[in-house]
Amino acid sequence: MKVYNYNICKFDFFDTAVADILRAIDGGSVMGSFVLSFCCIDYMGMAINPSNQKNSSIEFKQFVTEYLGTINPKYKNLSEYVWAVRNSLIHVYGQSDATTKMNIGFTCSYEHPENHLRLIKDQGEEIWLNLSDFVSELVAAIELFFRSNEGNDTLFQTWYSRLLIISGATTTWFDRIEAVNAQRPTHKRSHRCLTVLDASPPPPIELIVNDVKKCINAKLRGFDGGRIKASN
């Protein structure tokens, strides 16, 4: 049986859904980290309305617009594009019905930050996503969600009751107890790139984006340069 506490909920979500994105990058699974990132936005859609029996595009796009859009205003006009790419990567690992109907392609890169969220129209419309920017903005948007809704225990408890957590790990249970006693989780235990979240007082959102991005880029510098493209 899960014991609900806001700080336990926050620790568990970052320790599983968020940190797994970063662990995928550590292991060299670049496209895996993109896929997990889109799944994570789905999970945040459920957090927006946890009483829903299933996720929908409405909550997904709402998180993109309201939370990612606060981190980077470009997202506010790109929720349909992000949703279409999500369908491509999660459902077919290529061109999806959504991207075909929109007549768009997409490129997932980890070496072209200058193209992040650009709509390039050289040969049909194509949206670019750069890994370190995308993941760092997502981490900051999730932190913003927790900060913005702290105190809404009805929302978090309903959401937490539906989340997958790691059980049977002694260290994880210790981390949960510590989160309750300290009245805040220790995120660096989940992944080094989340250490910035442990700063006191809570760091500005912009600092979170920059610090997580710097940490991810330090890992990516050890990879061969490349990008993966799906054309319309």
C-alpha cells in the first residue's frame, strides 16, 4: 500500500519517470531518452486531471502549452507539433497518422541546439528537437508543476495512487523517509543532473534549465555527433 505525502510523491516521480530519461542518456540510448521524454509529458497530462480514466491529447497539449510554454514560450504555438511527434515515436517509431495529416517531418538531434523548436521549411515543414534542451526544459516544467500545485493534496494523492513506484529497494524506502523528515526530497540521489533541484532556497526555473542542460551536454560530448530524421 502506498503512503501518500507530497514530498514522497515528488521524489518517486523524479526517481522513476524523470531520472530514467537521464539514465537512458547515460547508457547511450538517445532515441530511448526522447521516447521516455514524450511518455513523461503523457504522465504529466494525467497529473493535470488525474480523475480521468485515460490520457487524452487535451491534457498533453495543456501541459505543453502551460508548463513547457512557461519555460520556453515557443512551445505555446507548437503543442500540435509536439503531440504529432509524440504519436510518431511512441506508436510507430516513424511517420504517424498525425504527422502525415499535418504534412510535417521531424528531426531529433543532440548536436544542434540552434535548431531546437525551429520549424524548417526547406523541403516541407519540419520541426527540430534538440535533446539537452528538450529534456532540461521538461525537467524544469515538471518542477514548475509541483511548485505551482503544492498544497493541492487531492490532486497529488489521486495522481500518486495511479503511479508506478519502485518497491523492495531499501535505499529507496530510506530516501522516502528522509524526504518526509526533511520535508523535501533529495533529487541528487536519483541522478546527478537533478542536483540543482536540491538547492536552498529553491533555485529559479531558468537556473534549473541551464544546469540540467549543462549536465546532459557533458555526457553527450562523449558520443558521436548525429541526428535522426523522419520526413513527411
